[in-house]
Amino acid sequence: MPKNLEIELSSAVLRPWKKGDEKSLVTHANNRKVSINLRDGFPYPYSAKDAQEWIKSASKIRPLTMFAIVVNDQAAGGIGIHLRNDVEQRSSEIGYWLGEAYWGQGIATEALKAVSEYAFKNFDLCRLYAPVFAWNPASARVLEKAGYKLEGRLKKSITKDGKTIDSFLYALVR
Ligand SMILES: CC(C)(COP(=O)(O)OP(=O)(O)OC[C@H]1O[C@@H](n2cnc3c(N)ncnc32)[C@H](O)[C@@H]1OP(=O)(O)O)[C@@H](O)C(=O)NCCC(=O)NCCS
């Protein structure tokens, strides 16, 4: 696998995170409409220090599993898979987000399709999955457009910002 792989999409590029992405990362990540749909590890407010820490760790991850979504030369989102071991060694969670300025242009769907292909091609995986918070129909739609299938509704599986809600489990199995 090339070390500094870039994946070209029609209106974005996926590439490894790198030093210099901090400013655009804060611009696009510091948004409650983004963080509300993600794990608590993605903070709000999203500070310059958060961006530095993320880029420091994400830029070193090899094999390459974490990509910046670059739009108009700005790191405006992220997408990646979490490789597991033990009994889940062939199953990976996939996660993604995009800055609100670029929503509704099909970018997340294209990125999800491309990284799903990348993951199946480069790792011994047979399953990619994503839990979607029940209040996030846009992400459920992105997964459906990328071929993921709804496996079930996990009742009261998520507690976010003091609210306990259901999630939908989507998966792509090969
Ligand atoms: C979810 C997210 C990644 C979508 O990114 P995007 O680039 O706008 O997605 P796309 O343009 O590829 O597709 C969005 C789809 O959702 C649909 N959509 C948007 N808002 C919707 C809503 N409230 N209800 C139903 N569908 C909705 C759009 O119409 C579009 O579907 P279409 O092509 O059939 O019209 C982006 O909004 C985001 O980063 N949100 C915050 C973080 C997040 O939710 N991450 C995923 C966690 S599982």
C-alpha cells in the first residue's frame, strides 16, 4: 500500500492528515451540528489544541486508515476505519464527518464508497459497519446510497449530551 496514498473524488480528495491542516480542521469541526452526531471524542467546542492533538496522532497511523476529506484545498472533513483484533479482526467500524459548508453535494457518499472499496481491497475484512444516531437521517441516507444495509435498530444504545436515544446499525458485508 503506498504510504501517502491520495484518492481523487469528483469534488474532493482523500489524503492522510498532515501538519498544516489544523486551521481548516477547527473551522469545519467546531460545529455542534457536526459533533452532535459523533462520539464524545470529537469535542465541542473544537479548539486549536484539539486539532493539533488529532493531527499529531492521525497523521502517524499506519497502515493508512484515517483520511482527511479535502475540498478546495482545505481539510474540511474526515473519514476512517477502526481496525479491530481478537474475534472482531475481520470487522471494522467506519466513521466520517464533513464541514457544514459542503453538505448536500454528495461528497460524503462518494468518500464513503471510496474508503469502503479501499478497506476491502487493502485489509482482510468482510464487514464494515456504522452506528447512526436515530436523529441523523442524512447519515443513514449516505450509508444507503453507498450500499450499506440496515441491520437493526438498537434501542437506547447511545447517550449523547445527556439524551439517551436509539441508533441504527448499518453494514456492508462481503
Ligand atoms: C452526514 C453527513 C456526513 C452527510 O454529508 P453530505 O456530503 O452532505 O452527504 P451527501 O450529500 O452525500 O448525502 C446526503 C443525503 O442525505 C439527505 N438528507 C439530508 N438531510 C436529510 C434529512 N434531514 N432527512 C433525510 N435525508 C436527508 C440528502 O438529501 C442526501 O440524500 P439524496 O442524495 O438522496 O438527496 C454530514 O451531514 C455530516 O458530516 N454530519 C455530521 C457528522 C455525521 O453525522 N457523521 C456521520 C455519523 S454516523
